[in-house]
Amino acid sequence: MTTKSEHSKTPSFFELVYEVVKLIPKGRVTSYGAIAAYLGSKGSSRMVGWAMNASHSNVTQIPAHRVVNRNGMLTGKFHFGDPDLMAQLLMNEGAEIEDNRIVNFSQMFWDPAKEIRL
């Protein structure tokens, strides 16, 4: 016999982060803080970073390369195996990268609070 709680499992914070990240369109980026704020945990940008680090072992592909810090810095680049892979993936989507920073960050920025319609 199963209980009601076994059927209505509440998603973890990491799972919620992954759902937001999967919605980031190709050619756009967002920040750890923007995701945290959208999820109602404004001070949890570091936890969003931990979720991105853990996403590389996720069965479902998570476009973690589209999540950077609030200044457009590629702070998660060392979690991609090859430290140049994150920049390459972003450049393939139109990002201009200089010194591990997205130069056209403001044009590429995608704010989940403004873009996701519930």
C-alpha cells in the first residue's frame, strides 16, 4: 500500500533549479541570483551554483553553461571537465567571451521572473 505523500513528492531545490535552467532559451543566459530570486530564495545563489555543479551527473541534460554570475563571469567553467568548454558552448550560441566574461551579457540576459509565465 502506498501513501498519498509517496505520490505527491515535493521537488527538491535542485530539481526546481533544473526546471528553470531547462527553460533558458538557446542564445540567452541568466545568473545564479536570478534563478534563486525567481524560486523565492533570493539569498541562495550559491546553492543554485551547487545545483549547477551537480547537474553534470544528471540523467537529463541541463544547459548549465547558460548560468553565470551576476557580472557575466564564467565562474562554473571548471565543472565542465575542459575549462574552455563552457566558453565554447556559449560562443556557439552567440556570446562574446573575453577574459572568462560574457561581454554582451546585458543583451543575452534572460530574467526568469520576467520571462516565465505561470
